[in-house]
Amino acid sequence: MGNSILDKNLMKRAEELLTEFKGDDYAFGAEALKKFDRYVNRIGRKTAIITSGTGIRAGIVDLVSASLRGKGYEVLGILEGARQNTPKEDVYRLAYQLVRMGCNGVVAIGGGSVIDGAKAALVLALYGGAIEDYFGTGLVSAKSGGERIPLIAIQTASSSASHLTKYSNVTDMITFQKKLIIDEAIVPRASVFQYDITRSMPPDLTKDGALDGISHCWEVWMGATGRANYDKISEVAYTGIKLIIEALPIALKNAENLEARYALGLGTDLGGYSIMLGGTNGPHLGSFSLVDVLPHGRACAVLNPYYTVLFSSAIQDQLKRIVRIYVDSGYLDEGKTRLEGRKLAEAVAEGMINFFKEIGFPTSLKEAGATEKHIERMVGAAKDPQLKSKLENMPIPIRAEAGDVDRLIKPTLEAAYIGDFSLVPSPKL
């Protein structure tokens, strides 16, 4: 169904956008790891490396260790990074290890969970307290005075873009609820991502990571209506989504296709740029309650078509632009571009579903493995004040205290559970 053609001009524009975003703080693309040396002096001389298996297998740990020692730094230990979804037990373990070793610098090598865990562990090691003290927005800066934690992040997966952002997701594995630290103080002081490293990503991880990138772009773009930086968000999000939709089927057919891997890296990095320009909303909020059954990117992706329909009245400009991506990529016919209102939103949602089917991805929560009890958990989480930022980022007003969660979000989640757009409400602006 899809058309496997990569837009070279769009890839070049993506590179320009990332340079605009991070400047000299970020080395990305071909042979980026060779540039690690330029960042060493941004952290303290008593360092620890927090990593995953990929960092070791790819030889990145050896490269980093040699570079640090060559500049007179002391590598105090190589620590096992956080597991998937960054369980808070792993954060406490890492924080204890960092304190005991007396570290004043960390290099995190891995995917989003490893980097998120390093961020949160450094916060605890530096400022003490419990991890719950930092869930929310700006609570690290309240302790640090705004100084950034001494972290260099080396990404190994096209996914969360944690190496570029102010977010750290941490999960309570007893309640299976994920919560967020949101703070400029946890943005790494420097980042590196050599995109060809992702050739080793298995197909399911490649899919989940890519769809997480689309979710970052699309959720921020949906929530940007009326904002002063709407045009910039639109360009960044459109570019990221188009690159990922073009590149993912190619990468799944041939994991060694370096051009597709490069495009996926650019696209998911633009997802990171997006969430620094705005914020995610409904799908990410729901995903935080699905950690026991679904990878993060998969949970977000499955929810996105249904929230697209819910928000239809507030996102007409976004819909008119994104529908063209799905038409040009072969997932919708040309006639869909002439629709308006809710029908246009349903067409875009249909394009998302067709794309999911093309890559062998679930199209409903039930198909993905969620249960009706997860709906209850997601509704409860939407009412949690510590996750209020997700409601505030939605393109239509959602106030838990006014009953909007039960009136609007609950039926949208029920629609996503069985895969029926007709159950999604049509709220008036």
C-alpha cells in the first residue's frame, strides 16, 4: 500500500532544524561518536557510565571510557542502566551507586529508559529526597537553582529522544503507573546519536520507537492551535512525521538500509524538538497506565487515531496538512483531502490505521492486549494532579474538576478499546 520513497530535501531540512534546536550541544548522524571528545569537559572528572547491552555490544562504552581516561578523567564504574519503562527501583539503585562512588559526572549510553533513569538518579544523588518529590514541572530547578545536571547522553535507539529533552519518565511497578519529571535542569549538557547504531534494533523496537516519534510530533502539533510558535511547531512536526512514515517500512524490510535508519533518527529527534516546543497530551497520558501490557510507543500510537477524532474541531489546519502525508504515502486516496470537520479527522485516523496495518501494528487497545481494567486505570490517571500537564496540553479544554474526563476522555478510550470511531464524542469549542 505505502510508497517507499525518501525525500532527500526533507532530510536536509531536518538536519537544519536539529542544528537550529541544539547547536553545538548535539552531535548527530554519520560518525557522530567521534565527536564525543568535544563534550567531555562539560561534566565533572569523577565519572560513571550508565549503559545497556547495546552500548557494550556496539563498542561505545570502550570508546567513551578511553576518551574520558585520555583527558584525565576517572571512570569510577560502569553501571547497568534502568530497565524498560524506568522502574523507580532502578532509579534508587543507580542513585545509591552514584552517591557511594562520589560521582560528579555521568555518561548515559542507551535508549530512552536508560537515559531517563540516569536523569532521575542524578537528581536524587545530587538533591536527595524521594523520587515523588520531583514529579511535575520545575521541581528540580527549585532545588538546583536551574543548574543542569552533569550528564552527557549517548542515544542508541530511534525513539523517545530523551537525550534531547527535559523529560524523565519513571514507573511505579506496583501500581503500573508512569509519572513524569519535567524540568529544564535535566536536559543533558551534551548529546550524541550516531544513527547507524540503530541497525541492531529488532523490528518491534523499531516500530515502537518510530511510532513514539510520530506521537511526539502529532500530539504537540495538535495542542499548538493558537500558540505564538504554531508555525515553527507545524514545520518541525510535519517534517518529523513525514520522514518516519516514509522511512519505517523501508527499515522494516531491510534493517541495514542506512538511509532509512538515518531518516528515522532525524524524524524521532524532531519528535524531541517538538516536545521542547510544546507538550504531549491524551495518548501519552493514557500510555502511562499501560506499562504492564504495552511498550510506550505502541500505547501512544494506538490511542492517537481516536484522540485525533476527539480533537477534530480544534485542529482543522493540522488535519489539512497531515492528510497530505498519508495520501502521498499511499495510505489514503486523494479525495480525502477535500473533507472537512470531523470527517476529515476520521479520514486522517483511517490513514493512521492503514499505516499500522501496513507495518503489522495493532489498531485498537483490545487487539494490542489491553483490558477493560486498563480503561479504568487510564481514567483515574487523567484525574491525577501530578499528570495535569497532559490535560493542559490538549487542544480542547479538559478540566477534571468539571467532569470532562468522564464525559470526553472515558468514551474516547472505550472507542480505542474496540476500534470504533463512532463512540468518540464531538465536543463543542
